[in-house]
Amino acid sequence: MIRQSTAVVITAVALVLQPAHAQSVAEFYSGKRITITVGYGPGGGYDVFARLLARHMGKYIPGNPQMAVQNMPGAGSLTSVNYLYSVAPRDGTTFGTFARDMPMLAILGHNPNVKFDAHNFTWLGSSSNFSDDAYVMIVRDDAPVKSIDQMRKPGGPELVLGGTADGATGGDVPRILQAALGLHNLKLILGYRDSAAVFLAMERNEVSGRTTDLSAIYSTRPHWLKPGGGYRVLVQYGRRDRHPDYPNTPTARELATTAEGRSLIEFTETGLLTMSRPYAAPPDVPADRAKALREAFDATHRDQEFLADAAKAGVYVSPVTAAEVASSVATMSKASPALLQQVRQIMDAGRGAAK
């Protein structure tokens, strides 16, 4: 009996000491749901891309988890980025998309509301590198300003643009263009909840225009860009050359009259040219799950059904890998202190901050 009891104890101890079974990626994701947070409300370009991704990406993730979109608007998507970085679970069940200017905002380091380090995110990639898109200043046909040259003349009529918040592209780009191109007659009104609200404000003539993605207009207000649609494009930003659909509309680089202005535009266009529709998971996601998410993200952007759905939605897909996005963030961090300070001053001046 003693020997039998001893054998039982030894067996039990051996079982306890055996290494625990390492859970595979498929086992982890099986039966789970992945949440994609969107830093804006429903109906905008970021939301359209996220919902496209949610419909197709799950089949490429081991375990085939369900995917759901959660809109988290606020502060030009800063609310959602801070959530991803500090609050969201770091187990690979949450990732999100947000304004492509957010990494630059973190690198500038002058906004006390920024609670994240862009280098530490688990980057998945970007749905677009903007090669087929453009960031445009679109205005109503009855806007008091008809051209960029008119905006350069002191004392002329004022163009009122709408946007969401500081840090969002629609808030930052008008200020960059104002400084780089010498636009005296431009007024920016921020505080709209999301992109759809800004579009509605334009339709109601609360504001005369905005800056936004060409693809976002095609996917949500395509009639605006047709002959007699009531709107026109004044300038293209985020383009090295003119978009083929707008060969007669100049780029911001063309309109820059000084080397300093051109450098400012080229630096601030970095995010658009490499992370137009960025996706990231929180820091410290387990390496095997991060790898699975990245591979699924890449595979989805090659999926023919996904591409067909994107074409129906009127959005352009030109994917960027996680490594390329991370490299872009690193490149922006290496900008000269003088250039970074210039951008800080432009952003602060727009907010009326004391120097």
C-alpha cells in the first residue's frame, strides 16, 4: 500500500511538473471576436475602410474569429489612439484605425493630450499609400474664394473650412497649407464630431469647404464631383504629381513659392504617402498573434472579393506593410529640430497658444 501511494504521489508530481501546453494562435482565436476601433463616427472614409476589412479579414486569421467595428470618435481620433495604447487589451483581440497625422502629433511632443508613443504600437500596415488618392481642398461653387491666388492677397474674401479637431488631418493640413503657401484669407472651424458632420455642414453652408480624401468624397458624396455637382477642388495635397482625375488642379508642392514652404509640405505629407489608412494594435501583443494579424492584413488586401467590394465602395486600395509604416514613423522622428519646431509653432498658432 505504501509503495502504491508513493507511486501515485510521484505520478501526480510528474504531471504537475510537465510543461503546460502552449496555446496556438488558432486555439486562442477560435470562438473569439476581434474589435476594430475607428477613431471617427460612421460614414467617413476610415469607417468605410474598417468595415470592408472586418468583412474579409477573419478568414485569414487562424481560428477564424468574428470581427466587429466599434466607432470611437473624439478629438480627431486622439481619443481612440489613447485608448488603443493604454486601455485596450494587448492580447491581439483589438486593433484600430485613426488619423494618419497621429504619429506626427506624437513625434512633435507638444500636445499634452497625447498619451502614446507611435514607435511602440504593433503596426499592421495601411490600406492605402495614397498613390491612387489625393488629399484635396474642396469648396462649394458659391464660396467667396475662387482660387489659391485669391487666398494669398491680404484683405480679400475669407474662406471658411470645417474640420474635426487638432491632430486630425482635416485640422492640421489647412494650417500647413496656410503657412507653406501664404494663405492669408483662410479661417478654420474645428469641433465637428466626425467627417459626416463636416460634410453636412458644407451642405448647409455653415462652412464653405474642407480638406479631405478624394476617395472619401467618391465613396460618400460622388455627385459632388460630377459636372454641376456644386463643388470644386482648389489644391491637391499628399501628391508628388497631379492626380489623373484632376490634371488641371495644382499640387501643394507646385504652389509653394519658397524652399522652406516646400520642405514643410514634403515633411507633413509623409504620413499620407505611407500611412493614409493606418492600422495598429496596442503595444506588446504576443509575437505569434502579431505575426498572424499582419499576415492576415496583407492577405486581405490581396483578396479579390475584398478588392471588388472596395471598388464598389469607391475607395482605393494600395496597401503598405507594417514594416514600411514603422520605417515611416522612424523617418519622421529624424527630421531636423528646426523643422519640427516650425511645425509645432504652426499648430500652436492655429490653436491660439501663447508662444
